[in-house]
Amino acid sequence: MMDNALILIIEDEPEIAEIIETYFVREGFRTITASDGPTGLSHHSRLKPDLMILDVKLPGQDGFEVLAAVRRRGDTPVIMVTALAEDLDKLQALRIGADDYVVKPFNPQEVVARAKAVLRRTTRRGTFQPIRIGPLTVDMEAHTATLEGAKGATVLELTRTEFRLLAHMAASPNRVFERSELVDACLPESDALDRTVDSHVSNLRRKLSAVGAGRLLTGVRGVGYKMSATHE
């Protein structure tokens, strides 16, 4: 994935953008730059970059807003760059869904090294085998959840959030997930409350029940939810 990968650099300081771009080009990457949030999002939508270098302080939309918009669209790896080192900023970036975080002033070689590490991680993540739990198969690459039944296979019609929840829990069968953990893992772009997770899980259980697999996903009173191989 790193060979000829496209890096989108969203940075409003031209000198810094040029330095970052130069180092990535030296390493064989393709690059595209933007100096504000709306332009960066337009590039992201059109060009589908392999990774983004995203400054926090941007005109138009700040980096946190851009990151949230990118996460609503998909899983493009993002490294946040900022002049602010406060833990609150770092935690906010990671909560929304940043893959890594660097603070100015930085060594551009380090930024490239971090980008390579993130790309290696996300490439491995994309090659996972399908998750199987009882009659259910969750294919992360195809973004499908298929249930095998007496009348053949049924592909579940799930929203993006429902699929995230299903895949996250199915990857660790019989483990109980707290609601707050499911918010962090599956709804990173929102300030969702526990009741929001309950609503998504309720819809997911309803869809599983409709194809005879309602007991795959169960609630644990006072804690959260879990997936198990038992089904109706």
C-alpha cells in the first residue's frame, strides 16, 4: 500500500506544507496539498487519499471538524499536526478518530516515519480474514454481514454504525462491552450518549431477529452487550 501512496497534506502555513511535501516526495509518495478545511475535504472526496496529514488550526473549518467529517465518510488514516501540546487536544483528536498525533516543531523525517507506520497498521487491518461467529460471517473488506440459514445465505441490511457495532463485538465473542467502550470504538465522530448506543443496538437486534438470529446479540444488565454463537 505504501508504494506510490497518495498523501493529502492539509496545512495553512505554506512553508510547513512545502517541507512536509518535500520529504514525502523524496520517499516515493504522491502528494496533494490544501490550505484550508473545505478545500481539503473536497480533495479527500475526489481523490480518496491513502493518508492525511491534518493541521489542527485551519481557516474555514478547523482540523477537528475536518477529522470528524472524514470519519463520517470512512476510515482514511489521519495524522494530526498542531502547535498545541495540551493533553486535552491530543485526547480530542484521538477520540474523534486520529491514528497518530505530532506537535510542532517537529522533524519532518519523523512525520514520514509515523505515516509509514500508520500505513503498515492500516494495511494489515484491511487484510483480516472474515469474522465468523455461529451462522454469522462479517467481512470487513466487503463491509457485509451474512447469515447462513436453512433457506440459504441472507445479507443483512445494516447502517454504517450498526455494521461497526456488529463487527467490533463479533471480533471478541462472549466478551461483554460497556456502552462507553462501544461509543469510543464505533461512534468516534459524535458525542453519543449511552442511549444512542442502545438505539443502534436495538435496531441491530431487530434486524438479527428478523432472520432468526436474535440471540446472537444479548444485553448484560447494568453493563452493556455481547455477541455469542447461540442463535434462535
